[in-house]
Amino acid sequence: MKLFLILGNQLFNPKYLNEFSDHTFYMAEDFGLCTFQKHHKLKILLFLSSMRSYRDELKSKKFKVIYNDWNKDFKLSYEKKLEKIIKDKRVTEISFFEIEDIFFEKRLKIFWYFSKLILTLKGFNILV
């Protein structure tokens, strides 16, 4: 199975996802990402509600979506949630758009290094 990660700051027009129609899209609300800096509560609400609306839009356009909201494993790290999905769904490839948050990108690179997955960065295969 191919998985495409969508982060809260990557809610692009779904037309950019058409080339990844063979993927399942993964989105997760994450306690760590909501609390690593002191954000205003309304900013967090904006991000989470935007992500939920985007999830609904993707589903309405017949994209396959896995969405972890705050009701399910909210305090588990993003990496642990992702690891569970990878194992449960037997993911062999992960695609994603460029990750702008350098701290979070480093966390994911460390995770991917130890998981030995072949990754695709918007069309480029890389082995971390």
C-alpha cells in the first residue's frame, strides 16, 4: 500500500493530489505538534477544523483517507501513530510534499531511517 502524508499546513487544492490517486492519504491531529510551542487556542482550533474540513473534501472527491483525530491516540507521538498505520496497512511507500518545519522533518527522517522505507518526495524516490 502507498501512503501520502498530509500535514496541517499542506491543505492544497485536491487537484494536486490527482497523480497520487493510487495512494491512501494520511492525516493526524497530534498533541506534540499542537503543544511544542505555545500557540493561541484559536490558532489550534483553526488548524484542526481546517484539517477536518479538508478530510471531508478529499472523501467527497473519492480519495481514500485515514484520519486520526483527537479522540484516537491524540497523545501518542506522530511517529508512533504513523508506525501503527504502516504495520497495520502494510505500507511499502510513503509520499509527501516538502516539510517546511525543520524540527518535524528531522524527527521524521530519523523515524524513516530506522524503518527502512523507500520514500517519495513529490515524485522523487529517496532512500533515507
